[in-house]
Amino acid sequence: MRTSLEVADIFRSAGPAYRAAHAGHLSLGQLKVMTAIENCRTAALGGHVEACDDCGHWRIAYNSCRNRHCPKCQGAAARTWLAAREADLLPVGYFHVVFTVPAEIADIAWQNKAVVYDLLFRAAADTLLAIAADPKHLGARVGITAVLHTWGSALTHHPHVHMIVPGGGIAPGGTRWISSRPAFLLPVRVLGALFRRLFLTRLLALFDAGKLGFFGTLAGLAARKAFLRYLSPIRKKRWVVYAKPPFAGPQAVLAYLSRYTHRVAISNQRLITFDQASVTFRYKDYRRDGAERQQVMMLATDEFIRRFLIHVLPRGFHRIRHYGLLASSTHKDAMALARKLLGVAAPIEELEPDEPPDHRPPCPCCGGHMTIIETFARWCQPRAPPAPASPARRHTP
């Protein structure tokens, strides 16, 4: 179902002027994202014609762009990804842990996305694995599914990592499963302190290896002494690690993952109005509680597009990663051992269906099944449906 206003509408209307005004300042990746969203589900990408098996109603369905930044294309990708993750769920509580960095680090990340986002992933995962393995805390090897988000609700640059962690892990030697306390996984202050130390140590190593670049207002940080001075107050700050209460069962975990893993900077449902000069949308102000948390913001159209594009990820960058028991290299054996220690039967492997599942919406007239009767290539239009046959004329003698 198409919403009344979409990011694609804003890009189609204001995108050409924005590209002209910022020529030479947009990356190839940002330009590709804009083009993909503008062309998504239009004749530019081709499509097919569907007809109802029961009543004969027909409709045109244009192809999607499948770009991971497109608000319209993440539903199918999320369904496929979740189907593969469901078999990994264990009958234990699951926790949601969030690692974020101070604004000063976010500024460096903005100019060094690939290396700093990667560092954020690795430092957060190593921190949680290290504290979980410490006998003073849990004393076990845990599994982690981590998802990178780079935005705040108002489309500002706010890189952070969401982690889903089972409430327990495998003891050293693989002899037993160690469960966490029902409503407590690990101490967040301890996690925050280690995360800060690991991140800053490795950030300095990246600087010394010449892998960081500084431009504009940060250009002065290219000198090592200036960079160390910049980091000095950050070392004394408390780095926020937030652990939410555990989920209410495996299905709640899947529901959460379906909302977070394939989320983009802003969904079409949050858009309210667009009048060429400005865009109005809903956002959450996390400094407020209750009904006041939901707020409305209006941005100039150019500023809205700019904020959307700063969340375009580097080419080939993986925003969903797995660590510990779920790391790809040991995933199969580790999960088999975890199920054995928990006394859980291995999931039954279902045979691959002969045909992929049909996600086409049913007929809007009678609810019947829609069948593809014609496909058409990019920039082409389908043929018109055949006109109903006219009744035969009766000849009078």
C-alpha cells in the first residue's frame, strides 16, 4: 500500500536541483542512492502485469530498486533475513545492548565512515565478549547479532550499534551452559569503561597508520599533538552503554529484529508534508517522556536531503554482523553445542520449496490470487489490456 508521501516523491521533485547545486560535492554512492530511490517502482526499472485468477482484475506492478537505503525495499529483505535467523533462536532470555560514541568521535566518523564504523563494531563486540567471558561476571562465551545505525530520530549523525545477546553462553571447555540472571546481563559501567579504552587505543593506532583523514573544521587534527589534545577530554567522559530489559520470548526478539535490522534513516510513514521548500516529519525527542516525546520537525528541503544522504554507507560495508557463538566461522558447531547443553532438539530442516514464497498482495476486488501475465523491460510500458469483445450483431432479413 502506497503512503500519501514518500522519500521518493521528495527526491523526484527536488533531487535534480539538489544535484546541480551540489555538483562535485556528492559521492558516487550518494548519487546512486538518489537515482535508485527516484526510479524505485516506476517504469524506469520495468515490471509486470498481474491478473486475478478469479475475477480477472489486473494491475501493473513495477520493479523495486532493492537498494538498502530505500525506505520501500527493506520489507522483503527483512523477511528473507529473519527466516534464516529464526533457527538460531535459543529458549533463553535475550537482551538488547546499545553502544554509542561521544559527539566528538561522531565528527571524526563522519569524515572516516568505513574505518571508524568498522572500529565501532569491533570495539563494541570485543568489549561485550571480554566482559562476558570474565569469571567475575558471566564467565561464558556469548553470541552477538550487531546492527549499525548512524542516525538519530531527527536524521542527525549519531552512530551507534544495537546488539541482541542471549542471556547466557557456553562455559570454557564447552561442558555446560551458563545462564545470566533473569533481568541482568552485564554491568553497563564496566562495559562503558572497557569500550572507551579499546576504542580510543585503536583509534590512535588508525591515526598513526595514516588511515584517518581530516577536513574542514577538523583539518587541524592532522597533527598528532592536536589529535591527542582533542582526545584528552574524551578519555574522561563516561561512554554510554545502555542495556534494555530482556525480551518477552523468542517471538519478541524476531519482532524487534524485523524493525531494526533493515531500518533506514527515515521511513515513509514518518513524513507528513512536502511543499517544495520544506519537509515536515515526525521524530522522537528522547529527552522528553510520555506523549511529549513525539515531536514534529520542519526542515528546508535541501537540508532534509543532506541529512538523508549523510547516512549512505560506504560501498560493500556490512551493517549487520555476528560475533562469538554466531560468528560465521564457528556458527554451525557452536549453535549445535548450545542446543545440546540446553537440551533443545535441533531445528528440522525444511526442504526448499520448488517455488519461492509469493509475497504479492491479493486481489483488491475479491481477495483472489494474482498471476503474472506479462513482463516488460526498463523504460517500457505494458500493453493495454484487451478490450472486451463486442456482442455479435444480429442481421435481419
